[in-house]
Amino acid sequence: MPQLIFIVIGFGSLAVGSMLGYLARQSIARRQIGSIEEKITTMMESAKTEAKDIVFHAKDRAVKFLEEAKREEKERMVQLARQAERVSRKEEILDKKGEIFEKEKIDLVRKIEEVRRIKAELAKMHEDEKKVLETMAKMSEQEAKNNLLESIKKDYSEEIIKTIKKLEQEKVDTIEKRAFDIMTLSIQRYARSNVADIMTSIVSIPSDELKGRIIGREGRNIKALERATGVEIIVDETPGAITISGFDPIRREIARFTIEKLIKDGRIQPAKIEEKVEESRKEIKQKIQEMGEAAVFETGIIGFPAQIVHLLGRLYFRTSYGQNVLLHSIEAAHLAGMLARELGANVEIAKKGALLHDIGKAVDHEIEGTHVELGRRILEKYGIEQGVVRAMESHHEDYPFSTPESYIVAAAEAVSAARPGARKDSLENYLKRLEELEKIANSFAGVEKSYAIQAGREIRIFVTPDKIDDLGAIKLAREIADRIQDELKYPGEIKVNVIRELRAVEYAK
């Protein structure tokens, strides 16, 4: 019984506690809900206040934007009004000018009609006068002219002929004096010294001991030099000098360069000689290019192909009657330019034609044909303009004079060549004889190269060993000698020296 009471009491306490807990939770929940509602109310009030501020600021900014837009619109309206006013004024001015133009046009048309009417009246009056005169003279206008001319011819024919002859003579005298003045002025303005090339070059030797080394044992070094360069090396009693003799300036220069290189190197023997000769040939080729470039620079001519410039440089090592061909061409170019300027011709074409008039001489040793014909072919091959070709082709009258510049080039060439001391005929004949000797020798099959030396008293011919044997070399020497006897005239005798050398070269690897 007591346990039941405890149980009942326990359940009752539990129920009361649960009830109290529930009431407590309800109270706490109501308080929390009240707090949340207050917060929500507060936030709502704050949001309303901020919304009012935003609306206020937005209205303020909208008012300002509206005022700014109205102000800009007002300014644009003012500008448009000004522009409209300017356009209106311009239209008024144009209308006034149009009215004036129409009035002037009407007035001009009226004046034209008046002039036409007056001209028609004058023509009618002239015809009437002619008819009256023809009626009075009983002859037509043409008959009157013929009678007048016949009368003048009878009365003044002798005086007319004398006057015409006098005018023609005065014209000829004036032209000749003008031509003389132009030529004299051109020659006076361009005065280059006369330089005649010689047939020898001198190389300075530091000591006589080097002379012996250049000669070599049994003369093998000097023979190798002469064979490789095609010149004659003269070692005489002249102290401190060796003389190089040869008609070809390029060969002399190669020999001079080679000897100077050998002296500087100190090793003088056949293999080294061949090496230095090859180096000298390359340097001479470079010098030829430089001389060509210097020539076009001096004459102020641009635009030539590199091949033409190189051929011009080769003319530095050519002579014509003792006159250096490149210097002669430069001189002729300057003279032609001055003559063309005085006469009103094309200065550039005249200068180019004069500078290139002897270009064929750069290759006439190697190719058959006159230097004029070779020059034309060279210029056409490298695209030189036809005006220049026509200007240069007539300087020896091989072709007709076709342009004013062709006359000028011929005159400039003649002035340069004919000045006292410019050329020597005997030297040119000597050079031609040496060239003919080499040309005859080179025309035979199997000949590698040939050199005319000893002032033309000897010709050395080097043959290809695999094409000509020893017996063939003897036969070739006889054939060349016979042909020289048949084709050339010369004093004394000429030694024909055919050289056949076989070299066997192999490399150990």
C-alpha cells in the first residue's frame, strides 16, 4: 500500500512537472516571439526610412538630370537657329549671284549675236569691195596677185638672190662660230693631262741577294714566273730594281703583285709562285671592279649593271695608240656632257654613250669582231637603253648617225683622241703585232695559252699534254711558224717556243 502511494505520488509529480515545463516553454516561446517581432518591426522601420532617403535622392538626381537635359536642349536649339540663319543668308547670297549670272549670260549672248552680225556685214562689204575692184581692174584677185608677184620678181630678183646668199653665208658663219665656241669652251673646261702607257713596270727590290733568289737555281724561279704570268722578267745590273716587260697591262700588274708578295713572304720557289700568281689574279679582278666603279662615280652616271661596270674597269688595262682607254672614255663622257648641255641634247644619253663607246675593247682580245660591233652586242645583252646604243655605235661611222647624241659622242671621242700627245701610232702598231702573234698561236687545237715576249721576237706556247704529244709539239711549232711567215710582216725572226709539261698529282689520305 505504501508503494502504491509512492507510485501515485510519483506519477502525479511527473504530470505536474510536465505541466510546469510546458507552461515554462510556452512562456519562453512567447517572449522569443515578442523579441523577433520587435526586431522585425525595427528592421521594417529602418528599411522604410532608407527607402524614403533613396527615393528622395533619386528624385533630387532626376530633377538635376532633367534640368541639365533642358539646358543642353536649349543650347542645341540656339545652335540650330544660328545654323539655320547662316544657311538662309547663304541661300540669299546664292540667289543674288544667280540673278547676276543670268543677267550677265543674257548680256553676253546679246553681245555675241551683235559681233556675229557685224562680222557678217564686214564679210559682205569685203566681197562687195572685191567685186568692185575686179570690175574696175578687169581681172580677178588671183590674177592681180600673180601680176604683182611677177612685177616684183622682174624688178628685184637680183637683189633677192643677193640677199638670200648673204643670209645663208651669215647663217653658216654664225653656226661655225657657235660650234667653234662650244668646242673650245668644252675643251677648256675639261683639261685632263695626257698620259701614255709604257710597256714596262719596275719593281723595287730591297737587296741584290733577293734578285738571286728570284732567279732561282738554274733560273727555275724566273722561268716559273714568266710562264705563270706571260711577261718577261728582266734582271740586270740596275741596283734595287727588276723590270717587268709585256704589252698586256693586266699581265704586268699580276707579275708585279706576285713579285711583291713573294718578297714579303720570303719563300720563293715554283709552288709558292703559282700560289701568289693566283692571289694576284684575284686582287687584279677586284681592282678592275674598283676602277669601273670609280669611272661611273667620276662621270656621275648610275644604274649600270655590275657586268658593264666590270668591263669598264678592264678598259683601265687597255691602251689605244698609247692612250689609256678608260681615261679616254671618261674624258669623252665629260666632253659629251658639256656639248650636249650647250646644244640642248639629252645630257645623260650623251655621257653614257661616250663612256661606253669603247666597251667592246674590253673583250676584243677574246671574241672575233670589231670593238664597235662587240660593244653593241654587250649593251644589248645587258639591257642598256637603245638611245645609248645608237649614240655610241656611230663614233667610227660604222653605222649612220641617227640621233643628235650620236654626233656629240663622235665629236667628243675625236676631241679626246686628237689632242696633241694623246696617242702614239707606232706604239699601237707594235701592240697589234703582238696581239696578232698570240691570236695565231691560240687558233691551233691543243694550245692552252700563249705569250708574246721579247718585244715580239719570241712567242711561248703552252699546250695541253693529254692532247699533244712530244712529236705533235714539234709539228705544231713548225705549223705556227709557217703561218706567222705567211700572215705577218716583221723585221728579223720570231722564235716559236712550244712547251709541253705533264704533271701527275695524287693525294695520300
